[in-house]
Amino acid sequence: MADKGDLGWRVMAGAAAFAGGFVAKKAITMAWKKGTGKEPPTNPESPEVAISEAVAWAVLMGVGVEVARLLATRAAARQWAKGTGVLPSQLRADV
């Protein structure tokens, strides 16, 4: 069974990843609007959306959101280590 520290880390990491992904989606959408002058595709899978636009949107969102989640989780891990004195067990290199 998970101990309280493990559960606390999972909650903190989940919240950080969610927040990072949410902010990234908003920022990428705004950047798309500014860069292209139009709304991003709401359904890139639709054949009515140009393949180049659909692929560009998918790549931008996929990479952007995942990088934001990674950075947010790493920042949360640094804060966790500051508060507890150790990294969460899932993130230690010696495990």
C-alpha cells in the first residue's frame, strides 16, 4: 500500500501536470491564432481540415503540452525535495 508521502507526491505531481498541460493548451491556442490569423482546428481528424494544418496542430499540441507537463512535474519534484529533503521514490536515480 502507498504511504502518505507517496500519495502526497502523486497528488502534487498530478496537479502540477494538469496545470502545466492546461496552461500550455491555452498558450499554444493563442500562439496559433496570432501566428495563423485563424482559429485552430477543432477536429483535426476531419477530412475537411487540410492535412498540413491538422498535422501541424497535432505536433504543436502534442509536443507543447508534454514538454509543459514534464517541466511542471520537475518543478514540483524540486519543491517536494525542498520540503521533505528527498526526491519522491519514483524519481530517484538509484531506485
